[in-house]
Amino acid sequence: MRVLGYLLIGIFFGIVLMKSEAASWFRIYEMFQFRSFHMYGIIGSALVAGIIAVQLMKKKGIKSFYGDTIHFIPKQKSVYRYFLGGSIFGLGWALAGACPGPMFALTGAGYLPVLIVIAAAIFGTFIYGLLRDKLPH
Amino acid sequence: MEALFRPWPWYVSGPLIALVMVLLLMMGKNFGMSSNLRTLCAICGAGNAADFFKFDWRAQRWNLIVVLGMVIGGFLATNFLSEDAAVNIGPKTVETLKELGFQGAGTEYLPAEIYSTENLSDPKTLSILVIGGSLVGFGTRYAGGCTSGHAISGLSDLQWPSLVAVIGFFVGGLLMIHLLFPLIF
């Protein structure tokens, strides 16, 4: 039953990413050129809705569908890893035009070269795992 | 109904993405896509090379099911919910892109110069895919999240580390588009 829930959420998310054009390389390019409000509107309205939902859930102590307490995991307090890691991701995001969600939706959409991007992203994650102790966090 | 087949406006898409995050929270999970890359490393046996990949990846299987759903969703959206793949970017952006050599700007979903199977034999195209993907994989894990984990989940929970990460996303993106693109294309 839960498996079906995750699958349906994934299907829905994949459709939203494709139909919103957030999975389009062109939209990412346009966003970094500051030439359109579209991507800012998507992220901004997602945030407004997300902030309201999360703050309400916390205030009201909403339980999960299964009656468990919902955990919001606080991020480690640091600047290096977020700024450096974030910038490295940003370079790749703008070049490949895909972040880790859209790349899977694009695979389903039939853009097979995206599989190379996914394989490379797995490789990049592996390299991070090897170098992790040597990087400032 | 017809509006369903056209590209969805930002004010519909954004709240629907927030809904995905809320649904996952209600399932008792956290919205974050890039952690799947770590899980896939672990499944491939990366735990033998680095302790970072020695964790119970079976506990992350739910997220791989979400990924499987996304592949299906991408298929459905393209084949049954779209009339036309064209992305309606502005005329000025189309012009700039054509000058850079992207002939299909304004008429396709992804640039054929990078994402068509025929161009895969071109070493430059292949390098773009490999380098772009590697930077995404390395950067997201270093930053502990991507657009979903930081820009949506983290910021919705008002966590300042996520704001630092999102500023980083933009610093990297702007560097690539404004400084490196003119050298690459």
C-alpha cells in the first residue's frame, strides 16, 4: 500500500516537473539570464505554499498518515559545505540543465542521453564520498 | 481540459511541488531527490571504497520508488499530456541562444545540440553531459541537498543553511551561464 503511495507521488511529481517546464534546459538558462519570471514564480510559489504548510504542521503538531510524529531534520550549521557544494551544483545545473529530480522525469520522457548525466551524477557522488574527509564542511 | 495539455503556469506548478513535499512528510519521509544518487552508489557497492556509502540503503528504497514513479510520470506527461514539446522562452533568449548555436531554441524541450542521441558521438557533447552530471552529483552531496532538499524542503522549514546553499546554487549557475558559456559555446 505504502509502495503504491510513493509510486503515485513520484508519477505526480514527474508530470509536474515536465508540464511546468522546470525540467527544460532552456528554462534553467533563461532563469540564470534573469529574462523570465517563470522559474522564480515556480520556486517562489512553491516556497510560499511550503512555508505555510510546514509552519502549520509544526504548530498544530500534525501527525503523519500513519499516526507518527513528523520529524523535521535540522541541517548541520555550517557555511563552507553549503556555499561550496551549492556553487559546484549550480555550475552543473546550468551546464546540464537538469537537477536530480528532473533527470529522472526526462529519462521517462525519452531523452536517453540524460542517462549519461545520471551515471555521471552517481559518479560525482562517489567522488564526493571518497574525498569527503579532505573537504571543508 | 485543454489547459492541461498546454504548459502549466508557475502559480499552478509551484504549489503542486509544495504538495509533493507535504505528501512525503505525511508519509513520514523527507522530500529530497539527490540522496537517491548516494543510495545508488551504495547499491553498486561503493561501501567497499568509502565509509560514506556504508549505510542501510534498504531504508531508502521508498525514495527509489518515487524515482521510478518520476520516470513513469515523465513518460505520461510527454506522451499523453502534451501537444507540443516547445518551451515558450522569450524572443530575446531565443536570439541569444541561436547566436550560441542552439538552433532549436523556442521549438524544443531540450536542446538537440546537447540532448539528441545522434550528437552523442561528438566528444564535446559527451563531455558536457559527463562534466555537468558529475558537478551535480558532487555538489549536491557536498551541499547535502539539491533544489528539492534545500530550495523547497529546507527553506520551507526556514533553515538558514539551506539559504546559504541556494545562494551557492545561483553563484554557480550565474558563473556558468555568464562566464563559462561564452568559452564553451
